[in-house]
Amino acid sequence: MINFALANNPFTNVYGVARSMMAFSTFLLFLFNKTEWLFRPAQGLSEIDMSQNLVQKISFFNLFPNHLEVARWIIVILMLIVMSGWRPRITGIIHFWIAFSVFNSAILLDGGEQVLTVMTLILLPITLLDDRKWHWSMPETRAGSAAYLYKVMGAHVFITFARLQLSIVYGQAAIQRLKNPEWVDGTAVYYFFQLPMLGITETMKSLLNPILTSPFVFFITWGVTIVELFLAFGFLAPKNRWKYFLASGVLLHLGIAVLLGLWTFSLTMIACLIVSYVPEEKMLGLKWLSKWFNRKDVYTELQNNPAL
């Protein structure tokens, strides 16, 4: 474990890309939804009460109980800052607080907010250990330092927790579906797409009904369950095979986004898949960007390496 930690610094742009995508999801939620939609009183409540219990009292929205529109635009700005990758140690705390507050205070939720709250909590210790100015920067190496070793090992531990959490999410989703007779007989996708609230549009129905009413719907329905089972256990496969699991998960959630309009949910899940199925020690194809955010003298490095 120690040798692996020393040879593989997890403070790369991998978890940075995932954090930015998660923040982008919340950014879209608050940019394109009105306050009265997000905080509509729940059934049985005559008005929105932001101080019902301790959870509500520590919610970000309890700072603006009578000015939720102001809170909405503050969140839009804060999510832009998180997306920028600036100071993970600071924005990691803000990100979790906002995710926690949205999940516990807002009404217009699609399921992604619960996952987002848990994942930002798991990633919070990593952001606190990350002393870079930008999460796009190249990782620093101080192999001879005990503090460096503990920091890197701690980050690897919490990334492993994130993978286990996502495994539980997909595993539970697949197993619960197998308890439903419509998922077992392969007709669930047809019925799900007919739902007035979450189903597909009438235009999309006219295009897809020939498929949804054919025997092929059986393979689509079971395909969803099989992909989720693969994603639940795929992290146990060799790392050079992870790209196939990542691709299947991205395609699954892009399909959900396009067909059902659950864009914020899909962005959150794709971000979680990046955490799980991209080796944390790798730099994604954004090295040029990472160099511009690096603490080193960028201009000197560019002069010495014109090809960059």
C-alpha cells in the first residue's frame, strides 16, 4: 500500500473533472429552475419552513428564509467558483454544504441530489488534503515527506470509499429491479416511458413506440439491469478494462438524459463514474490546462518544450 501510494499521486485532474461536473449539475439546477419550483411547499405543509429541525437549521437556505431567490443566485455563483477548480480546500466545504442543503431543503429533486450529497461528503477529506491552488494543476511530489505519504494514502482510502459507495448504488438499483415482475419479464421500460411525470415526450413516443411495442424491448429492459450489475462490480476488474465500464455507464446515463430529460441526475452519475472508473493517478487529456494552472514557472517550461 505504501509503495503504491508513493508511486501514484491521486491529486490529479481526474477528481477535479468529477468535482466540476458535480458542481455543473447543481449550477444547471438553480440556473434553469424558478425558486417557486425548487421550494414549493410539500404535501401537508402550508408554507416552506426552513427551521423545522437541526438539519434545516444548518441548511444554507436558512440564511435566507425570506429571500430564497437571492440564495438561488448565490448558489449559481458559488457553483461557478467550484467548477473553476479554485482552492479545493475551501470550495470542497462549500460544495458539500450546498449539496447537503439542497437535498434537505428543496422539493424539486430527481435522485441525483442524494448521490451528490454522499459523494461530496466522501470527497470532502480529499479536498481538505489537497493543498493545490487549482484542482487542474499537475500533482506535486514530495516522496521523502511523511506528511506527503499520509496525505496521499488518505486520498486513496477515500477514493476507494467512493468506489464502494457507487458499487452499492448500482448494485441495489439492479437487485431491487429484479424484485419487480415487469423488470423480470422485460416490459418495465415500456411502462416507465409512459409515465406522465418522468416518461418520454409524445414526439419521442411516436419515434420509439415501434421498438417499445416489439420483443426488442425485452433486451432494452434487461440491458439496463445488466449494465448496472456490471457497474456495481466493474471496479474489481483490471484497471486497463475500466474504460469499457466507464463507456457503458456514460452511454446509459446519456440515454436517460436525452430520453427522460434528467440532465442534472445524469451529470452527477457520470461524474461519479469518472471517480470510480478512471484511475485516480492518471492525468486526463487536459495536461495543457493543468500546466497553465500549475505553480511552476509555466512560461519557462513552455520555452523549454515548444511542442507543448
